[in-house]
Amino acid sequence: MDEDFRAMKAGKYSHCSLGVAKLNYGTVLKQAYLAALADALLRYRFPMSPHEFLGMGGSSDILVAAREAVKTKAKELLVLSGSAGRANARNQAPSVPSRD
């Protein structure tokens, strides 16, 4: 997907130059989540206690590793798509004229 963003920004897709583009983040974020999960699971050896690996929030927690991978990938995609740092400007309340 990173290659698609780079190609889009370079104008290699004619429909993107017209302002028409649909970006599917879900698949790539799920791939990042599962890859981190699989990598983190490599550290688990049966019959170790599963508690530190599932939901305890520590450095060995596979869910924390997966969640952090999604955060990292989302930030990368925001930068690649040119959307990084733009949310605050859009979410500001519009100024309301006074009724004097």
C-alpha cells in the first residue's frame, strides 16, 4: 500500500489527479497488527503463564505490541497521504458573527 500512496502522490494514477481517490487503510492496518502479533507470539513458550502475554499491558503483552504496530503504521500512512497534522485545523469551530 505504501507504493500506491507514493505513486498517487507522484501523479501516476490519472484519476487521482482529478481529485478522485479511495484509500483503504483497514487492510494494511490489519496486516500490521497481525504481523506484530505473530512476531510477539514467537517469545511465548508453553507452559509459560499466558497472563503476561495477554492483556497485562507490560512489555511482553502481545496485544500492546500489535496496538503499537497499528499506531506506527497509521502515522506512516497519514504522512504518506499528506494528511499528517491537518486534523486540528479542520476541527476548529467556525467563528460565529456577533449579533450586535
